[in-house]
Amino acid sequence: PQLPHGHMPLPSFWKVVEDTLQQSGAQLRAFCQAFDTVTPSPGTQPLTPAEERKVLSLVSKHGPDKLYQVTSNISGSRDLDLTLLRGQIVALLQSADTKGNTSRWLVDAGGPRGFVPAAKLRPY
């Protein structure tokens, strides 16, 4: 199959690719700025770009109302417990553990899933 710009000389082709990437980057930045102004959360540390990507993927998977921020470091001691750092963002999957204990919540930490103490989470 022919690429839509496959007939172009290479320098022109790369210019098209570059312009497209710059445009996408600008749209992403605009989206992130809009997202930041819509959800101001007091006292939160700024997120690293990697954390930001993770948050965006959690939002798209679970919705913004499922996001929680870890309020203090958590060191998981049991099987299926997560170890998380203060300030990390997670998505709530279930507000109870397998035995119905509501003080341990099942969360998605942007890859690993496991249980954390509900008391150490606050809505993001």
C-alpha cells in the first residue's frame, strides 16, 4: 500500500511529518492546560511528565471521578498490596477488598493493580 505522501521527495515528506507532530504536540499541551484549569487541586505536587501521561491514561480508562491521590507513603505488607509514594495518582476500581473490608480499596496505579488503605487516599 502506498503512503499518502509516499510520492513526495524525502525532505518535504519529513517536513509534513514534523508539522503534524508539532500540531499534535500543541493540541496535547492545550488539552493539558485545559485539564489543569478544570481540576485545580490544592496542595498537590506538580506531576512529572511520566506521571501526567499515566494520569491521562487513568482518566481515559476509568473517568476523572475515580481518581485519587495518595496522601502519604504506603508500603504494602500483604500479598496484592501496593507500595506507593505520597502524591501518586491512582484510579479506584473497588471500594472494598475481596473479603468486603471497606478500609482497603482496590486501585489501578497505572499498570500495577492492588490494595491500599482507603484512609491514605483523597479524591484528586
